[in-house]
Amino acid sequence: MDDTQLLLELNKIMTLEHGHLGMYRDFDRHQDQDMRRTFRRFAEVEEEHIQKIKNVILNMGGKVSLLAEGGDILGKLFGITINLGSDHDLIKTFSFIEKKSHEGYQKFVTKLEQDQEKRSQLIAEIASSNMLEAWLMHLWLEDKMKKI
Ligand SMILES: [Fe+2]
């Protein structure tokens, strides 16, 4: 993958990660204590995701640029309204988004792994930890959805 294409992909991922952070950042507005605590940690995880992708971009000598406002990119992308409705609906939406995030990372990691370049292999390793955490968050949300 050439630099321009890779940087574009990374900036796209970082924009989506900002969208994820927007889902959890206002954790303290929830009534449910379990949601408050979990979303507080999820917000930290999303910040770590952003930081990791940002570091890759900067280490490649690239420029960090959000491709859209984080908040609405998710809504636009999936045609959904975020943060409306019951806790159950909210959790369901977030679970769907984390699943999509995992799928996106899977495609990205697979593409990088097919590339012979050492740099691509390294970026695949970094991206795969974000991929795993998207899946873990999805699983927590699926579990929570059954209880709420
Ligand atoms: Fe994320």
C-alpha cells in the first residue's frame, strides 16, 4: 500500500475512532451505574485507539486530519441516530457500531498482512489490538443488552 492510500485509510479510521469516543465520553449522564462505569473505561480505551492511530500517522510523516466531525460520521455512515431512545436501544446501536468497527479493522489488517512490506506488518499488529478491543466492547454490549 502506498503512503497516500495508507494515510487516507488511517485518517478515516481515526475519524471513526473519534466517533466512538463521542459515544462514551458523556458517560456520567447515564442512570445505570454499570453503564457509567463501563463507558468511562470505554472512553479511555477509545482515546487509546485514537492515540495509537495518530502515532502511526505521525511516525509515517503524515498529517492528522479528521475527515468529518466525529459525532455525525457514525450517523451518516450507518443512517442511524445516536443517543436517542431507551438504554436498550442505545446499547443495541453501540453494539452494532463496535461490530462494524471490528469488521473494518479486520479488512484493514488483512490488507496490511498481504503486503510484504515490514512497515505494513507492524501497522497490522498495532491495528489488531484496536480490533480486539472493538470486539471486547461489542461482547460487553451484547451481554448488557440482554439485561437491560
Ligand atoms: Fe475504537
